[in-house]
Amino acid sequence: MSLGAVKLRSWLNKSFRIEMTDGRILIGIFVCTDRDANVILASCSEYLPSDGKVKSVNEEPRMLGLVMIPGKHIVSVHIDASIDANKYDPGLNTSSNKKVNADNVMCNSISSTAMCEDECVGAIVCKLDLHRKVIKRGYIAMLAVDQKYRKLRIGSTLVQMAINEMLLGDADEVVLETEVTNKPALQLYEKLGFVRDKRLF
């Protein structure tokens, strides 16, 4: 595994502080990134600039939850020492690394990447929270598998492991959205037991 991949793995589930081009500060738990330097943060909070200065992290932020930050809008990124990342608890069992598919593909936690040696070949991003303050809902926000590694059950394995983790977190249901024209995704989720509930326009 390359030094870059080792460094990237060491950042997983750490608290990140990201400064945006418009002056906003986003603080959340690092989940994953891609070749375009887009970053996904979980449990993200937004701090707006005030009189040319960014609010202290002790002031009331705006809660965003799970976000994807376009790399082109990022000015700087650093691990935020003002928040104890070890106290982060998404309401799930964030146990140690687990095998996804074959000996060289690993998965970590509910928001996971599948690695083949030092190459990321798949990723899933999920969250678990209260829906309308009544039920605990798991939500699959993103699933992607490198085209060269499809039909190896990596996607279905990532989804199954994410569902298992959400059930350990006492999820009452698990939902997702996908394009009605994305037939491979529809077939995958239906094979895993999902049913079509409604169409969003």
C-alpha cells in the first residue's frame, strides 16, 4: 500500500475543519474523498463568516448532517483539534475493519471504502438518524463501484454490511433513492430486498 493510501486511511473518522472559498467553515467527520478532491463529511456543522471573521466553534452552528464538499470550493483542510473525534458516535457499531470481498478488499464502518491493494474500488456512504422524531431511519446516500471491479459482488457486499451495521444501531427501516433509469442499481437493490415505494419528481 502506498504512503498516500496509508495516510488517507489514518484520516477516516477524524474530525476535519474545512475552509471554503466563500469564508464558511465546515466541521465534520471525514468519510471519504475522490480524485477530484471532493470530500464527504458526516455530522457536519457550518459556521458562517461574521464581520469578515469566522465564528468561533463555541458559537451555535447550523447542522448540515452528511455533506459532499466540491474540491474546487475548498481553500484549506486540517484535522480540527477543538473537537474530540474519539467521542464521535453516529449511533452505530463502528467496529474494526471487516472483509468485503476477497482477502485484499476491506471495509471500515458504515461509511466505507473497498480497497484492492492501494486502489479504492468501491465506496458506500450512509447515515442513521431519527425520522420525524418517531422512527430510526437508515439512509444509503451513495454507492459506487469502479467499472473494472463490477460483477464481483462488491456493491452488494458493501450494502449488506451497511444494513447490518444500521440494524446493530436499532434501525427501524433502511431507505435510499436512485434514478428510475438506473436499471442495474434498481436490480441490485431489489435483489437485496428493497421495494419501490414512491417516485420522486
